[in-house]
Amino acid sequence: MRLLVVEDNKDLAAWLGKALRQAQYAVDIAHDGEDAEHMLKVAEYSAMILDLALPKLDGLTLLKRLRQSGNKLPVIILTANASLDGRVAGLDSGADDYLAKPFEIAELEARIRAVVRRGQDRASSEITVGNLRFSGGTRQFFVAGEPLQLTPREYAVLEQLVMKLGNTVSKAALSESVFGFDDEADPSAIEIYVHRLRKKLEGSSVQIATLRGLGYLLRHVQ
């Protein structure tokens, strides 16, 4: 899943980005509301982590514009203003959740999983393809009941293929789910990750098929 962190405190933003990448998310970071608004127009995200006290365009205004445009992206507000009025204002503007600073990263990760599950029905249940099982609640893969050990980017590719089960996923779509704006993406990187995943899935009853000119398809094989 790809997240957008909007936080003007650069040290906090960098810490959040590092922690969430270690938790197998692709992360983009914006330090002001205008940059965040632009990024929301050119990329697709699973959730946004939003500070309210932002330069150029404040967080509440950004959130209101997002909802007025019809975008239902899950949004978690992070702010030092934990007052009742502040929470009500954020939720009334369209936020899905509210977390006061300081906070523990484990709680933020749990809240991210919760808002994404609410926004994506398929992510709230287990998805099974052959003997490959994906648990949306824990974001873990299992093959024949055993945990599948994946690097963060291998995980991101396989997660995207599972969430789009039954549909062909283009290389560009996979790249967007794996790399943020600040990452240096090698054009052949997705092919490398798919190759590694095929190795790790050998002996299972699933296969990543290549459809030339279209992309990749996860399917059950007998």
C-alpha cells in the first residue's frame, strides 16, 4: 500500500517515513498543503496521514477540498491539538480517524490498517488463491499454512496482485504501489521482483503469469 504523509516538521516526517517503510508501505512525504494537494492529483494512495498546522494550505482546508472533489481516501489526522473542538472539526471535515501527538508508531500502524479495511471491503477478509492465503487483518501471506518470507517490495508487488485478483495489473501500476516519488525506480525493477516472487512461490499452487503488453496476473494452477 502507498501512503501520503503530510507533515511540516521534517524530522518527524522523516521518522514516520522510515518507520512506515519498514512496515512494508510505500511512502510519499509532503511538507505543505499545496504539495500534498498536487501529489493527491497525480498518484493513487491507500491512506493519508495529515497534520493540520501546515504552511501554504492548512490541513483542514486540504481535507475539505479533497472531500468536495469526491475523493474518499482514508485520512488520519495527526495533530498536537487534542481538544474536543479540534477533534470535532477534523472529523466534521471528513477525517476517518484522529491521533494526537505524541503517539506510538504501533498505534498509528493499527489505525492505518483499520481505516484501509473500512475503505476496502476486500482487504477486511482473507483472500485465498490455491494454497496462497492473504490475511487482510494482519497483512501477512501464507503458503500451505506457512508464513511466506518477503522483502518489503516483494510484498508490495504480491499484495497488489492479490488485491486485483482476477485482473491483469500493469507494470506501471505495480511500480506505483512499490515506489514513492523520492525513490529511484529502475525500469526493470518490477521484473526483478516478479522473478523473485516466482522463485518463492515455486511448489505452491499459484503462478504469476505474464501477459505481454498488458502486465501480470496472479492465478491458481492445478
